[in-house]
Amino acid sequence: MALKLWASSAANALRTSCSGARTAFPAFSISRCFSSAIDGLKYTSSHEWVKHEGSVATIGITDHAQGHLGEVVFVELPESGVAVAKGGSFGAVESVKATSDVNSPVSGEVVEVNAKLTETPGLINTSPYEDGWMIKVKPSDPSELNSLMGCKEYTKFCEEEDAH
């Protein structure tokens, strides 16, 4: 009985700490607590996310990607005004484990760069979907977003990829 009560308390504590860590988003199941995907975003198979609002698409790397990279120590980003192509590299993320190119999920012009990442690249680890965004793009062809994965598809993709 005491073990069952402890397990229940531990599960509730994990659930609370998980949902409390990201107050802007809904609570996640315990199995998804530390590698999450967010409804309303689109995802690529190379683990970038995009949030399209009005005429701007905000882009970053996913929680899944930052988890595999480990502690991010340096971020290379383009300057505003640069053109990016869907699937083309626009920058790089360097971690204690590896350096990875970051690809654009959509073609267009970079209209804003997250300057905070220059001083605090770890924002990608602590807040990949909020403070850790990388660039904002004015898409030249918003229909390119239709070919990207939704939350459920991306979650399944990550589970299958991790199983191999």
C-alpha cells in the first residue's frame, strides 16, 4: 500500500513539474515530458518546427532535437534580409556533442533573427518553442507548409526514429 501511494505521489509530482515547466502549453504525459511536440506547430523530418502567424513564420529546432544534441553552446544564424529556401540550411547549432545544420521548413526572406541566442544559446535547451526560436521568415509560398507534419505525425516519427 505504501509503495502504491508513493508511486502515485511520484507520478503526480512529475506531472506537476512537467506542466509547470511550460506554463504556456498544455500538460504532457509523463512519457513525453522531456521531449514534446506542440499542437498548432508544423514539423520537418530534420527536426525543425515552424509556427505560421499572419505573414510571418517563426522557426526553431524541436525539443526532440535539442534533447539529442545536449547542451547548446553556440548558434550561427543568418542576418535579416537573407533569402532561405525550403530544406536549405540557414544556420547551425553547436552543442557539447555535435554541430548540426538547421534547415528552413519554408522558403522566404528572413525578417528577424533571435539576437538573444548569441549571448544565451542555451535558450534552445530550456525553451525551444518560446525563447529559443531562431528566425522569423516572410514565406514566399505559404503552401509549402502543407507538406509538413502536424504534432501527432511528428510524435510518431520521433518514436519510430528512436526505435531504430
